[in-house]
Amino acid sequence: MSTRLGDGPIQPEFLAEMNAVASAIDVTFNGTTRGPDRKVGFVLLCFPFGATDGRCNFISNGADRRDLIALFKEMIARFEGQPEMKGRA
């Protein structure tokens, strides 16, 4: 059975590198602070160029999935030009 997009584990060929990069990003922005005392959250998306299956590997420093869904929806709206829309119905 296939998993839904985003539900599968990180592909093995990206696991070590993504963990290393995620750790470096977290230390860069948050120092030694951990848990709810951290000030900066992040998401790292990694995908193979040329892939046509929609697979994207995902790692964060503990962001809540519901918050990320809201973030991605807002980003998509911005990417699609929503902030440029005028208030004329």
C-alpha cells in the first residue's frame, strides 16, 4: 500500500544528510535551546530533481503539522499572487 504524500519516512539516501542539515539549522538559529524555549522553527524539504512521482522528504525541528498546513496554504496563496489581488468584487 502506498503512503500519502508526506506520510512516508525520509528516503534512506537522504536520511543522514537531512538529519545533519536539520541539526545545523537548529543550532544556528536556536543555539543549545531545546523544546518550547526555542525561538525559531523551520522546515526542510528535499526532493530529487527530475522526479515525477511528487515525492518530497520533510524534516522540521518539531513544528506542529497543523501549523505547517496553515503555513503552506498561506505560502501557496502568496506564490499564486493573492497579496496582489485588489479588493474589487
